[in-house]
Amino acid sequence: MATEVPDPHQLHAALQTAVLKCSERCLYQAAKWAAEALTSMPPLVPQNDTPLPQTYLHPTSSYENEAILQAGELPTYLLSKSYFDVHEYDRSSAVLANCRSSKSRFLHLYAQYIAGEKRRDEESEMILGPLDTAATQNREVQSILSSLEAIFTEKGDDINEDDSWLLYLYGIVLLKQKNEDEARASFIKSVNLYPYNWSAWLELGSTLGNLGDLNNILQSLPNNIMTNIFVLYSNQELYQTSDPVHAQLADLQTIFPTSTFLKTQRALLYYHAREFDEAEAIFDSIVKADPHRLDCLDHYSNILYVMERRPKLGFIAQLASATDKFRPETCCVVGNYYSLKSEHEKAVMYFRRALTLDRGFLSAWTLMGHEYVEMKNTHAAIEAYRRAVDVNRKDYRAWYGLGLSYEVLEMHYYALFYFQRAASLRPYDPQMWQAMGSCFDRMNRPSEAIKAYKRALISPTNTSPDTAVLLQIGLMFEKLNNQKEAARWMEMCLKEEDENSGVTQATSKARMWLARWEFVNQNWTKAAEYANELCQDGQEIEEAKALVRDLRSRMEVGKM
Amino acid sequence: MSRYLTSGKIALLALVELYAESRFPNQSVVPVLSFVIRHLVSPKENTAFILTLEHIKSATLHQPSAVVGRTIFDLLLKKLWEINSFDALHTFFANIQTYLIEPERADKSPVRVHGEKSMLSRTSVLGCFVRRAALEYVRLQFHDAVSLWRSFIAYREPTLAMWKKRNLGAGPMSFDVNLKGMGFSDGVVGVVYGRGKESRDCTVSTDDVERLLEFQVDSMQRMGTRIPDDMQAQLGQMLSTNVTTPALTHYVEFLNSWRSGDYPGSFDNLHRYFDYTMHNRDRTFYQYALLNLAILQADFGCYRESILAMQETINTARENKDMACLNFSLSWLYHFHKAHPQDCPDVISSRMERESLQFLKAKAKEGGMHHLQSMAHLSEAKQILVGGESIPAAFESILRSSHLNVTKNIHNAMGSQILLQSSLWSRMGISYLSWMNCELFLSKYRVDSPIEDVVKALCRSAYIMSLRGKADEALERLDQVDQECLRTLKVYQYWATYVGLLKLRQAMYKGDAAAAEMLLQQLSASPYVEPDCALEISICRLDLLARRGNYSAALTAIAQLSEELVRDRADIYHRIRVMVIKADLLSKCGRTVKGLSVAISAATIAWRSRLLPALFQAFRTIANILIHMGEFSAAYSMMDNIMPQVLECEDAYLNAQCFSCLADAQMGLAGAKKGAGRNECLHRALEFIDRGFAEYSRIRDTKSQMTLMSQKARIQDFTGEKSLRDDAVKWYKQLKKGG
């Protein structure tokens, strides 16, 4: 996708306006994002000829009708906004009931929506409690939807930039009703009308299930720098770690050189590609530059978890908890720390806390599932994973975890489905394919298992094949009574041992298999060679020794 | 504030770990471990509540370790500085548990081999400490654990210089390994550790504070003292740092306001304390609450309320089968009944007769409550004395109590026992032994005894000294009292009454009627005085009236007093003393026959109960009456016979009175004789007058001195020794001038 470098002055002004507009409409996260983007740009050379830019003031609508309406409703609007700011949502909404401007209408409906969300949170039960079914709904959705539809029919095709917020809200409520296609269309309309609302982009991203969806909508997106950022973000979310994505990121970083958001994206790309050292270094620099920043620290903790950097993880947990004890990110970091120290009960406690703070916090659900697996509570683990998947269908770890849990329960057919989902999200992750292969194996479908295992051998990062996979393929061929092919794979396994991996359990097994095979084929010397090697390897010695004895007697018999 | 863990405990844990790693050579094991144990088991001295690194340093710096050239403190430093991140602290706590013996292998008793890792038994003191510490750490929430870590950093910081000596790489940031390559100005450091701001949250834990409060309660309850002001301030500061105040604070507050005489305050705090402890379901506190309430009510003079509360206590204790509480309540009720019989309802009075004491003794013995048993024996002895019964029986009871005190090591009952013994001696007229008992107690048992007993002994000994005519010394002795003790209201009142009494006596003897009147008013204004003080005050009042010659008022007063004493079934000694004074007054009013009969009956009772000072008083009164009736020789021989024992009583006033009585008898005898016989009698009389004068001058009784002087002058005049007579007259004039 072509990246045209926008005029920094224009972009500056646009982002400034975006901050003001978003915060005026109480879209705090979007405002925060825009402001961060704004400050991450290189400072502008002040131009003497322009007086104070208009954007420092109240940004008025560029459409006359709307501007007049807004000016008339300003006092009421300000009242409503101040109610909103002190969390009196119903009151805030009620004040604006009869207003006509798009801005007021948006806040009226948005406050109603937030009030509904708040009520929903209050009504829902304890996390994973007996009555917690995740079915609690936002009761305001239906009425918001009908009011929005009324507004749109009234306006017809005459919609402008100011209506983009209404479209955004429309998308949200549609999404709540699982009406994804229409929601996506609504978001696309919204970002086309006004591209600087990051929240709309985020919601749009959450409707994309896979790369195909992204490619489908690419054409209908506006030609704007925000689109580029969005595409990058979506690629990251969809685990695309290819070089073009990195290049795109580098391009964006020339415009926003100090953006922590972009740095985080880079770190996450490395994380998805399992290049933990790079990811860690980037996160390290982010933490140093902005120690109070908690966003995405949970991912950082995941990285440290995988790298088993206990002291550092403890330190990051300390840092997060010093900034804010009651942020879901903090709780996740602390939970991860306890998990790494094998204190799973405490870890679960902190994940629960994270979820109480934010029920939609994806990583907490997944991580809680992992903890339950560790605690051998498979049923709870399945529920936690399921919730994670319900929140975000792009989390392959949750799908994979679901599959593993079902495998533990010996429900292989079920497990297979989840592994397939995980593999579709991470087509180049051998782990998924391997899991799928073993599932096929258990279900006595060796030929499919072979296909899955062969797929596992294709890995973009790791060029040398995994010996365990080779062994499994061999064993599958044995199951298919194709002994010769099996022997071929076993030999490949041994070859791999010589070249790369060294002696592992898999290679020993392969060698044992080969020894037996040669034994059956009465190829005594070859068999003896394998068996003797086995004795040296130190694995399965007893069996190997027995084989050696047997061979010796047989060879003596042969000589006589 | 953490519940249990503090930085000091981490340091102790590190020491324990060093010990378990067998890093202590044999000669260091005992001193270092006893240092550790002293800080784990409830400490007795209050310096040990907050354990600083300095304490540890001084205890371990001179102990060699198993590593050559290193002291144990060096190893400890290494251990502490190796905890170089929050994670390391976590690991430290996880690791320390590996030194505990697994329960499965517990049957094999561990043999300590030098140089090998030695395991700690799970139930040993150290093992319990390790287990508790590890458990408390697991209980900590993440941010609590972090604040423990931060306080540990602050705690360890002062040793950085020493650590640097061994480890050249150490720098100001080496407290956390994660900060490598950063400086204090780094934002991350500021966020995580605060800019140079040290958190002092975990220097004391709830556990420490509880121990501190227990210490307070213990010393307040056992000794009856109050907390000194500066200590109170410090305690308040410590408690203000945390959110969870132990409920015991309210109890300390209660005791404090009780001792200071703040009635509403103490009620408030007692109720608050029990309200906050209600949720501890494992123990019902109701009877103890009632017990405290009853004692409190009694202390503030609400006797009826107090009785009702105590009855409720007894019922509740019976319901809950709490024998300790029940026995204590019964014993208390018994004493209360003895002290305030007029306030007890009849139901209780009838129950509280002798059987109840027997019952108490039996119960206390059954329950192994030695303190109570010892107290019961003392009560028995007291009862015997009060009833004027067999002295040997009283001695036997005291001896039993003493035996219990000595064999069971009951320190704080010693005071009551010795005081009782002292009063027994003084009732038998052996004043020296009585005084010595008091002094013995003061010099040997002062530390472990309740303040009340100490002050009582002090007052008693001062009183005996004043009887001997050393009033100034006695007052000085009273001034020596520890001012800290007097912060307790009751003790102060007791002490002040004695000071007042001594001063009152002095003023009376001096003839300073105005001052005496003033002091008397002050003394009678005080509402709660002990019965013996009350009697002394009444006697002084009577004395004052008699000295002013207001006999009719004195007679009415004494009639009322004796009535009250009979009503209250008061001590027989008191009753006899009043009788003797009554006889004295009667004889002075000229109703000698009635006086004689009263005096004789008093003497009979006093003899039967072996109350010798009272007996001698009675004899003197009888002798006076005999002299009035002209039976001089009978009077003289009677007095002459008892004189040696009277002198043993060391009561200057009594001595003086007896001597003047003897002189009067001799004068009477002289009147009946002629010539040499008369002269002999006169000279004897002069001799007695001189001795009496000497006794009077000890107590500075000017009026009596003047009487004796005028007598002497007249005798000298009669014998015609002018110069001696003039001397006597000069003396008289000098005394009159106000000598």
C-alpha cells in the first residue's frame, strides 16, 4: 500500500483538532492516543505569519448548520459533559435529550451507552462464579440502535464529518448485537468521514477475523496516514510478521519518531515472531523513557515470562504496581510473576482482579486459563479460555489452550477443532500443527496426522526440522504399515541428530526403532551398530542391552 | 504495616539460615542463637522491640564464623546484600523453607554434623519462626511484599559502606540488580523507589505492636503503674503509621485512664475494647468484660453497681464453666464484702461468711491456682486478726501462704504477705520487727511487686518512724517515693493521706490548731481512704477536740465512731483503740467510774486478742483513773510492771504518757510519806518527768512538755533547789514563747 508522506503542519493541526474533538466527546482513549501521536512528531518550526492556530480554541464544525446548532446548544452541552466527567451518565444523557446537533446527539446516546455498560458491570456476578455466564447484556443497546437509525433515516445521504461519531457508535451497538458485517460497514463509513478517531479504527480492527477480511476492506479505506497505522496495527494483531510489515512500520516511524505506540507495535511483531531478545530490548527502552506507562506492559511480562527472567519480571511488577495497583495490566504482570514463581493460586487471584477491573481484558482470561491448567482444573481452564475467545477470536493461545485442555480430557475430536482454529491464526507455527498431528494420531487417522506433521516442519524461522516431528512422521508411516517409508523418516531423524540437534529422546527412540527394524529384517550387523550406539547415548540402555545380547547370541548362532 | 514480617525479621531469618548452613563454629552458636531467640520469644525488656542492624552488628561482629577471617556479621552482610532484587527476596523466603525437616522423615532424629547443612525441626523455636515467616510472606499481597522489600532496602542501606569494603563493585544503586547502569535521576528509579523517600512502613509489624501492648498491659496490670508520657507519645506515633490498630490498644487506654482516675474515659475505652474483640468467636470475653466493669465500678465508688456487675460475672462464668474467672470473682467479692459490708446486700453477706473462704481455698487448690490459694490463706489470717482470735492460727495461715509463695515462686503475692506480717507484729507491740519487715520488702521485693504494695510498705514504715518520734525523717522517706508511681490516682491518694496524717500529727503536737484544722479538713474531704487511715484521721479529730477542751463534742463524735465501727464489724483493734480513747475522755470529764469500767473491758479484750499497744494504752488509762482515785501504789506497780514492754512498742507518745503517769503515781506516793521516803519518791518522780519530757520533746508536743516542766518546777520548788527550779522555769518560758 502506498504511503504518501503528509504535510507535517497539516497533520499536526489535524491531530490537535482530533485530540480536542475526541475529548470533547468524552472518547478519552482516542484523545489520549491522538495526543500521544501528536507529541511523538518532531516539533514544528514555528511560523511567524500565522497567529494562534484556531485549533487551540473550541473546534467548531466546518458545516454551517451544525455550527449554528452547536453554538446554540453549547451551555447544555457543557453541562452534560461535566456530568459525564463526574460519572453521572444517566444525568448527562438526560440533559441532552432534546438537542439537535450531531455532537449533542452523539454525547446523549454515548452517555446512555456507557450508563448501560456500567449497569451491566454492576449486575454481572463474580468472575467465574456459579452465576457468571457472561450473558449479561447492555440493556440500552436496543434503544440506542433505534434512535440512531431514526437519525440516519432523517439525514439520508446528507452525512458529514460530524456524523462520523454517530456512525462509530452505531457500529459499536451493532457489534454488541453480533451484527459484524454491518458494524464493519458503519466503522468504515465513520473513518472515511473522519479518520482521526482512533477508537473507531480499533473497533474496526476488532471486527477483522483474519487476513482476508483485512484485504477485503483495504480498498474502501480513506487515503490517509491513519489508514497506514491501522493496517500496521491490524497486521500485528493478525500475527503478520513479514518484512513488508516491518518496512511499513519503519516508514511510519519517520513521521512519528518517538511514538511509544509504534515502538510497542514493533516489539509485539518481534514477540509474535518469537524473537524475544529484540522485543525485550524495545520494551526496556519504552519503560525507561516513560516509566509511568502501563499500556501493553502485560505483553512485556509475557515476554519476560517466556524468557524466565524472574528478577526483571519482579521489577516490572514492582514498577507497575507503584504506578497503579488497580489497572488490569498491573494485575496481569503481577499474576505472571506469581505464575513464574509457581504460585498459581496467587496468580489466579491477580488475574481475577484484572478481570474484575475489566471484563474484556483478553490476556487475563487466557493467562487464567493457563493457570488453571497448571492447577489441573481443566474445566475451569476451558471456561476461561472460552471467555478469552469470546472476547477476541484472534487469540491463538486461547484456542490452543482449549485444544490442550480437551486433549487432557481425551476429547480429541473437540480438541482437533480448536487446534485447527489456532493453526489458521498462526499458519507458520509448528507447535499448532504438531498438536494437530498428535490429535489425528490419537483418533487413528495417521494419514492426516502425517500431513499435519509435515506442515509442522515448515517454519519460517527455524530451518532445521524438529527431530520429534520426524520421529512422529516415521511412527505414523509405521501405523500405515509403510515400514520402508517409516525407516526413511527415522533415518532422516538420525541425520538431523548428527547435523544439528544432538542426542534427544526422539532420536534415541528413532534409533531404537531402526535397531528393531534391522533386527526384524535380520540385518544383524546394522542392528548391532544401532544398539551399541544406543548404549553409548545413555537412553533406553536396558532395552538396548537386551537387544545387544539377543543379537550376539543370534550372530553366534549364525556363525555356527 | 505488615502483620508480622519486618526488615529486622528478615535479618534474623538470614542469621538462622547461616546457622542452618553450619556457618557458626561451636563457640558462636550459643551467643548468636540466644540473641536470635531473645527477639523471637516475647521479650521482657522493652529495648528489644525494634531490632536494628546496629543491635545485630554488636551481637555478631565479634563472633568468628566457620570461614576463616570472617566474622558472622560479614557473612550476614553478604547474605543480606545477595538479596538484590524483589525476586531474590521472594526466592529467599522460598529457599529458607528447605532447611526444615520434611514431615515424612521426621521420625529419624537429625544428627548435627559439623560443616554439613543442618536441618531445623519443624516444631523447634527456629523451625516455627521459619515456618511462620514463610507463611506470612505467602499471605502478603503483592504490593505489601513490595513495601516490605522497600523497607528492607532502607534498613540495609546504612551497611553499604561496610559492604563496599568487601565488594568493590558495590555502589549506591546496587540495592537492586535491575537498576544496573541507571542513576538516581532515572525516571524508572523514581517511580519504583520514590525519589530518595524512604518508606518506614515495615519497621514495625502488627505482631511487634501487639507484643508491645501486651507488655504494657502486663506491667500495668501486674504493677499498677501508668505509662510514662514520652513512652505514650512514642506508642501513639507507632500506632499512627498503620491502619489496623490492634484492639489491645483500647485496653491499654482503658487501664491508663483508669489509673489516672478518668472514670468516663475508662468506661468508654473498656466498652470499646470489648466491642472490638467481640468478633473473636474462639473465646467469650463477656465475663471478663463484666469482671473488669465490676472492679472499675468499685474503684470509683459505685459499690452497688459493682456488686450487680460482679453477680452477673459469676453467673456468666458459671454458665461458661470458666473456673479461673469464677474463683477470681468469688475471691474479689469476698474481699469487697470485707471492705464494704454496708454496701453488700444481705444475700451476699450471708453467703460471704467463713464457709466461702474455705470454699475458695478448696477450689483454688483444686484448680492449681496458687496465687489465689495464697491470697485465700492471707485472707484467713486477716479474718482471724480482725476477729481478734488466736494469734498462732494467724501465724499458721501466714506461714502457709508464705510457703506457697516461696515454693511456687509467686513474686507478686509477697507484698501482701509481708505487709500482713508486719501489721501482725505491730499489733503485738513489737514495732522493730514490724518496721524491719517493711524495710525487707522494700529492699528485696520492690521490683516484682505491684506499686500499690510498695507504696503501702513505704507509708507503713514512715508511719512507724513517725511513732518513734522521727517525723521529719518519716516525711523525707515518703518523699523518696518514685514519682512515676504517684501517677496512679489510688496510689497517690493513699500516699497523700499518709503525708497529710504525719503533718497533721506534727501540727497537733506543736499546738498549731489552725494548721491542724486545715489539714484535717483536707484529709476528711478525700472520699476514698483505707479503713486504717480513716481511723487515724478520726482519732486525730478526737484528739484535737480534746486538746481544745471541747469534751462534749468529742464524746458525741466518739459515740458515733464506735457505732459505725460496730455496724461495719470493723477490726477489733480499731474498736479497742476507740474504747480506750473513750475511757480517757470519760476520766478527763470526771466520770471516772464509767471510764474505769470501759478501760477495764477494753483491756480484757485487748489481752485476749494480744493487742498489746492497745492493752498498754488501756492500762495507762486505768492507772490514771487509779491515781485520780488516790490508789497510787496500785497504779505505780501496774505501770512499773508493763514499762519494759511499753518501751518495746517504740511509741514515743505512749512512752511519754506512761512516764508522766508514773511520775504522777510517785508524786501521790510522796504525799503519803515523810522525810527520806518522800524525797526518794520526789526524785523518782523527777526522773520520770525527765524521761517523759525527753519522749515528748521527740515528738515536739509542746503543750505536754510545758505541763511536765511546770510539774518539775513545782517539785523543785518544793525540794528547794532554786537553781534547778529556775532552769525549769526558763525552759517553760522558752517553750511558751514557741520553742
